[in-house]
Amino acid sequence: MKERRQGTKIMAFVMAGGEGKRLRPLTEHCSKPAVPFGGRYRLVDFVLSNLVNSEVRSIYLLVQYKAQSLIEHIRKSWTLSPLLPDQFVTVVPPQMHNGKGWFAGTADAVYQNLNLLKEHRPDIVAVFGADHIYRMDIKQMMWFHLHRHADVSVAAIPVPLEQASDFGVIETTDESQITAFREKPKHPKPMPRDPARAYASMGNYLFNADVLIDVLEKTHARGETDFGHHVLPRLLSTHRLFAYDFSCNEVPGVKSFEEASYWRDIGTLDAYFTAHQDVLGMEPRFDAFNPQWPIFSSNYQGPVARVIGGKIDNSLLGAATVVNNATIRNSIIRREAVVEPDVELEDCIIMDYVRICRGARLRRVIVDRHNIIKADARIGYDAEADARHYHVTASGLVVVPAGDVGYFARDPRRYGLAYEE
């Protein structure tokens, strides 16, 4: 078994075509995997970092909706060694080899690129999503897959039974062999030996390559296009499918105070905001700093942040940000933002290239890129007034849509500290 593990060749398809309708207006101009996260990352960086750290370095990124921002990010940030032909992150839009349509589903996206799989001839194919926040050693899942002599392994995370109805639930035997898939069941079946929790699918799969090719060719002929709804349920009666328990995955460098097996599906604006709160504090639930398992991203060459004065409490500041005598609490300020005097920010996410002008007050607000918040503005204090101008979630979170890039670029106050008195 050891020799088989060492000689196993694995390649990955990352499903990065998500439209992200529930994250609008953040996804008005980019796909879901391209949405910024934390002080310097994008959502796609987490799955790519997990793959690269796990020595899975033949990666095809399947894109579709509003892909230009994502393509530019990959071009600038994810160039692996050009000297090694099996180490690459390559963006693949719909090729339309087998028709004129875009990807009709996750399985159809891979089916349209079976030529790539046949060209590389891997033993195992990883099919992973691109919009989750987590760390995972995929080698451990591969060892599980080989040890079980599985045809397909599905990454599963234990969730409290009362929350399981929000997920696709996996039912298994005591030996982790999958017996059924239930999409958001009203009465989810608990895990074996744990009546308080159920297995939720993480949308990450390992396939034996020959099995994947065979099943995709058959399901395509039937017009079936999705892994979760079509391909995996069809394989249950003919193949060996196993659930890999993500809570058993051990990543080096994770600190004792971090939430064990941290994984978040960034499906809504409120989930997006809450996940940002998880990276703040002296003992965050998810610490983005881990030299033993880094999250890679842009190699931005701008200057460090400047703090001229003010009060900053439990916040992250991105590169080239300028803070001048402002009060910032529980907030994340991304790259090249300017925060002028007498500004107060509380529980906010301020995206790249934003200026918050003198005297503004913001509370529980996400400000998307290329915005100028006017002097003395009040956002997050009057729900009715906010709803007339911005997007407001049911929980009261305010989202200011992206501004006009051209207008912002022409603004002479974009950089520096040349404030108008």
C-alpha cells in the first residue's frame, strides 16, 4: 500500500464558475471565487493553497461567470514553476468541444474537459469547490481513499443535527461507506456512533480517474449535469463510495485556540461577514497566519500600512492603507484604503481603493471597492435610510456596492493625505 501511495498521480479540477447570486452586490462585477476575503485574500486562494500545500500541483480552474477579475488574479498570483510541466494552475473557460452551451453543472464542467484528464492520465482526480474558507491536507484524504479501496471519496464535515437540514447530508455505515445522499432533509440521519451530529457534504471529491471518465460519459448521455444531484447517487448501487471525516484531518501549525476543523461555506452576505469576524482577535477561530500551511495570494509590491494617529482596536489593515486620526474597532481594511480624521468604523469590512472621508460614521457595513464615502456620512445607524441607498440584509448588515472605477481613478485625493478643509 505504501508503494501505491507514493506512485499515485493526482490532478485537480477546481470548480470556480460560481455566480454567487446570494452574495450580491459583491458579485455584480466578479464571480464568487474572486470575492475578496480578509486583509489580502480572495475566496479561491484557500482551495488553491490547500492543493499546493498538499503537493497537488496539476490544477485546472474551471471558470464561467464574470471571470475576468478571477483570471487576472490567477495570472498575477498563481504562477507555479514553468520549468516543471506538471506544476501549474491553468484557467479553463467553457471550451464547447461538445456543443455550444456553457457549463450546465459541476459534472458537465468536468465532462467538457475530459480531454485534459485523458491527456494527463492521473490515477485520482480531485474535484473541489472554490468558495469555502478552510485548511485541509488533501494527502490524508487520498490515503483514506486508497486504504478503503474506494472508487469515490466525499469530504464530509460533522455538523450539529439541528443544523444539518441546511446541508446536503451523507448517510453512512459504521465503516464510512456511503449509503445515501439527502439534500437538506427535514429529518437528517445522524452519524454512526454520534446521535448529535450528521455528516454534511463539503462538495469536495476524489474519484478514481477511470470511474470518473466512465460515469461522466454515461450521465452526459442521459442529460445529467451535476455531481451532487446526479452522478454520486447513480454510483451508489454500483461502486464503492466513502465519506472522509474532515474532523480527522490534521494540518500542521494550527493553534490550540483555533476552532478544530474550521470550515465555512461563504454562501450569503451574513455568512461572509461572520467569517471575517472569525479571523480577528488575539485568539481567532481561524488564524490566517500559519507558516507551516500558508494561504498564498497576491504578491502585491506596494508599501506597508501607515497609521498617522487615532485608535485602532482588534482590526486588520491591508497594505498601503492610510489611517489618520480615526477610530477603528473590530474591522478589516483592505489594500490602498484611506481613512480620514474623525472617522469611526465599527464592525466593518472596507475593500480595496476606498476613501472614508472626514467625520463619517459606519457600523456593520461592507464597503465594496472604488468608493468614496462622503464627509459626515452615517451608514448603519438608520435601517430605513440605508435601505433607500444600499443593500441591507435581514440582519441589518449594510453593503455599499462597488463604485465607479473611472471616477475613483480621476479623484485627485485617491492617494496621500491631501484633505480638503
